[in-house]
Amino acid sequence: MSTQAAIQEKPDFPSRSRRGESNALRKGKSKIHRRYTPAMNCTVPRGTAAKVVARMSRHDWHRNAELIALRREGYTPYTKRNDPEFSPKSMRVSARSESCEALNVLSLVLSANCDYNPDSDYPFEIMQPFEQVAASMGMLHRYENGRKAYDSPLHALSVMEQLSYVVILRGKDTDSGQNKPLRIWLTEKFFTSRGIQVEEIRQWLGQFRSWAIRKGLTESLRQKYERHLLRVERIGIDLKDRHSLRNRLKQIKRWVVSPDLQQEKAVKVSKIETALNEQEGNSSRIDWVLDEAQRKIRHIAKAKQQRQNPYYQAFVKWSTSSAVSPIRVMQLENSLKQEIPGLQQRDREAYYKALLERAGVPI
């Protein structure tokens, strides 16, 4: 009887929590710190992307001065950035090897999937959703119920955002209902922090433009970027009402614009101002000066575009050679203008390419 009374008087223990159940299932094994080891498993395009990835792979995050300064100040999670009562706690100077591996692989994947076309409205945009970026890092986890998780890449992206290496446009994800990074752009500090000089970036972008012109891909690249803009506008993540973000992206684009063009523009402006000051009071003369300056600018731009067009150069070389007569060249041009009127004004590259094909010149 006493034993049965003791059993009846024994209090009921509360049900175990989810953490207790996880500990019981683990049965003495160490906690899972991360499920996957980051490793880049996506293809790297040749050209500019390959050069940037090669430079990023040699970076040592343990010796990154900006990361060390940020850790001394402390990380600020995205959910606490608008909390006035939150104060970050300083951390140890040396980051863990797991964090450095995630930052390194994330930098490689972002560099491989970046838009390096200098003719884009806002260059250095990542042309993949971040979920696919996490999959390219090998750190996308899928649960049995279908839920996807990539906390380590998100944390690494947040650290790079606090370092001002990336600019992020966040929005509500339709699947999870959480704020996720929807569009990402690389900043100038992303390159300069790894030892890449401004002149190298400008040279690489110039080589990209020359390659696109040589291969005849300028029109297709422009149409591809326009389709991308239409797609993001349809989704609702365009930049129409985000003025500060647009100004920041324009600042990044001005960073890669050659200073020679800026100096040339300043010289032209000073000449126009001088001519206007000399003809002050004569309205007709001022209009003439402006029209003449505009005509010269169009002529210079047209001549520069023709010099950069390989089909135009090949056509000039063929038409001025002794193998063809001037009458034959005129007949080819007149026949093409009659069949496709306005092609020379719309697309000079396609116009001279068609002339070369009709003349039987190997391209």
C-alpha cells in the first residue's frame, strides 16, 4: 500500500520541449553546427567573370581590415537594424573558419553571376535569385515538408551588406512570407577591398564591350537586359519609387565611367560657355552655337561608333581595296537600301554585316 501511495503522490513532470526532444534524439552526439560545407558548384563564364573570380579566390578573410573593424563593433542583424534600443556587442577579432569559408564562396558565386555589361542601366547586378545562389554554394537545405532553408548564406550576405560590399533590395517572399533579398548589386568596395584597382575594372568592362561588338551580341544583350527589367517590373521589384537606391546605383555606375569621357565633356561644356559669353545678347547667334555644338557632338559619337564597329572596318578595308570597283560597291549599297530601307540608321552593325555577306567577304 505504501508503494502504491508513493506512486500516486509522485508529481507529473511537464512535457518535454522541442529542444529537449532534439537533445534526446541526438543521444549524446554533438550539435549540428552546419549541415553542408560551402563549395562553389556553378560554372564560371569566360572573360571578365573569370578574372574577378580568380582574384576573389585568393582573398584571406582573416586579414580583412574592414571585417576586423566590423567585428570589433559587432554585427547588427537585419531584424534589429531599425531597433533604437539594440546595441551590437563586440566580438573577437578573428572570425571562425566556417564564417570565412561562407564569405569566400559567396563572393565567388556572386562574382560568377554578375552583370558586367557597362551599357546596363545599373551594372554589377546579380542575375540570379538568392535561393539559386545558395544552391550554387551547396548550402540549400530542403526539409521533408518542402521548406527550404539557407541561413548561412543569408548571414554571410548580411555581413557583406554591413561591410558595404553589396546593395540589397529586400521584399516579401511569396512562398515564406518573410523579407528576403530579391535583387543584389555589387558596390565598388566589393572590388577595391580585394585589391582590384579602378583602372582594371574599367579595362575589363571595355574588353567586355569590345567582345560583344566583335561577336555581334550588343543587340541581343540589350534585349536580354530589357526582358530582365520587364520581368522584375511585372513581379513588382522595380526601382521606380526607390529614389535613394537609384542614386546609389548611379553613383556606382559613375565610378566605372572612364574619367577621360568626363574630362572631354567638361572641355565641350567650357567651349560652349565661352562661345555663349562672346555672343551674349544675340539670341540667333546663341541658337546657332548650340546647334553647331550639338552637330559636332553627334558627328564625334557617330565616328567613334563606326571605329568601334568591326563590320564597318572590314567593309572599308574591302571597298577601298583593288579587288573591287567603286561601281560594284555602290550597286551593293543601293540594292540593300532598296530592300531594307532605314537599316543603316537603325542598326549600323547589321547593315555593314549584310553588305559583307552579299559581297561574299568572309567575316
